[in-house]
Amino acid sequence: MHLDIFLIGALRAVVEVAGFALLGQGALTLMTGARRHDNLVYRVLESISRPAVRLVRNLAPRRILDPHIPMLAFFLLFWMWILLALGKRYLCGLRGLVC
């Protein structure tokens, strides 16, 4: 087992979970509107995506408004997921593996 390929796969899975949690939050926001904070599923998804959103808030300039941070976090997670896939593909190619 190649540890670097495993670590990229594990990190990619974490990014996927956070991204899907943000997608779920967005869908529930469209369905429930202002009452979304009363929804248990929304609160669970929010707790899953909270670390990514906080990280993006700390890295983003203060000019970016707080309501826009989850969307920015989603796009950053999406591109991170793409880059990790390309990195895994490259490492598998170096080793002659089919991943």
C-alpha cells in the first residue's frame, strides 16, 4: 500500500463530505428560507461544514461579507477536490498503478 496515495484519498474524502454538507445546506436554505435554523438536518450539516467555513472566513479578506463565505468555501473545496484527484492520478501514474 502506498501511504501517499492513501493520504490523498483520505483527504479527498474529507473534502467531499464537507462539500456535500455545504450543498445540502444550500438546498435546505432554498427550501426552508429563514426557518432553516429550526431544521435539525440543517444544523447537523452546518456542524459538519463549520470547520471549512471558519477556515475560509479566517483566510478571506474582511471585505467579503459573512453570508458569502459558505459559497466561497464550497468553491474552494471543489477546486481542492479536483487538485487532489489530479495529484492522485499523477502519483498512480508514476507507480504504474490503475487507481
